Amino acid sequence: MVDAAHRAGALLLGAAQGRHTLRIDEKTAGDFVSDADRAAEALIADDLGNAFPEYGWLGEESGLRPASAGNTLTWVVDPLDGTTNFLKGLPHWAVSIALCDGEDILCAVVHDPAKTETFVAEKGRGAYLNGRPIAVSEGISLQAALFATGVPAGGRVTYLNDCLGDLERLMPKTAGIRRWGAAALDLAYVAAGRIDGYWERNLGPWDVAAGILLVTEAGGTVSRLWPGRSVLSCGSFIAANAALGPELAAMIGTREEHHDRD
């Protein structure tokens, strides 16, 4: 997984140098995909598929390929999380790879090529950044806490009013809220204690699968925002250190409407 992520990251760093020549398509308003996304996903699919041909595949750009009969393991991959940042020349994007057994996330890699940072986790064995153990923050009051979220834009604004309501409640009571535009890195930063919590609605499983395991293996909590639906199925969640999780959850709206993730 790490080798595949690093190879894809090297490809993307090269593509970033010529990003103005890339073919870019708009999947929905404000949601872009480029030749770089597709090439990175194809590379990862080839590397992992050759090593584990019996495993299933779920990629943001190529969709679902079921596992072989009798096998329940599936790769869940976002080859370029933060495509808009990438296309604008903002060095904040990542390769995200998770191995899942149904809803159970077993292994995770989030690789940030621009900053040469690789976050990894294996269920029951902790979370690491460039080989060193990481842990969520602790002993932070709500007033001193720094959070992250995503503010809906373009064609995916079903929950814009909900997000604005969250910000109105939280901003006066915290040290700040960041909107970086790369969910995998937001979750990785919670795991590393760089931010104290992160919430978002309506993301894809490829956006969050690897990051969820990083947070939980680093001692944090990931709770579903909507009762009765798993985080992977609805992409709506709150991730935080264990102490701040309930305080953050108490201030986040839980209204559920139709889903516009597709």
C-alpha cells in the first residue's frame, strides 16, 4: 500500500508541474477530475491488483469492482484527494488508500507527496507518521480547540445552511475552524494532534476510509452524524479526540435530507 501510494504521489508531483496542460472534466458543478487523477488511480489499481488479484476495488474515478467469490476484502481508494487544490497549485492534497472488510477498515495509508508525509495505520497496531507513532491531542478545552470542516460549494450545497449554522455556533467558542479542502488530510491531522476535531457531511467512502482508521488508531473517536447509517455509507461524521468529541457533537446539526454525493 505504501509503495503504491508513493508511486502515485511521484506521478502526481510530476503532473503538478504541468497542471496547466492537463485535461480537466467537471463531474458536477465545482467537482473536477483530471488526467492526473485517472492516471494515479490506474497506477494504484495495477499495483494492488497485481499483488492481490482476488480483492475487490472501489475507486473514486473507476467505481466498484467486486471481490472474487469467497473474498470480502476491498481496496477503497482516492488517488487524489484535494483535486481542486492540486489544479490551483495549492500544495495540500493526498493519496488515500484503505483496505476494508465490509465496513471494517483494516489498513490505511494517506500520503502527502508535497510535504513528504506518509500516515499509516493498521487495525490494533496504532497510527504512524513517517514511521513514528502519532496520537490525537489531549487536555484541550473547547475554547482552545482548533477544528476543521468542509463548507459545501458548487453543485453539492444540500447541507450548506447546516454547515453555516455549525460555524455560527462554534466560531465564538473555539480557537478557530479551518477549511483545507482535503478530507483525508483533515482526518490525518486529527490523528496527529494538529487539529482537535473535524466534521463533514456527504463525503464518499474513498474520502474518509483511510482517515477514519488513522484517527481511531491514534486514540480518537469517529462518530456517525446520522443515527442508523454508518460513516462509510453516508460520509457524515465527527472525528475528534475522545474528550472533545461529545462537546463538538452537541454543537453540530444532525438534520438528514436527500443525498447528493453522486
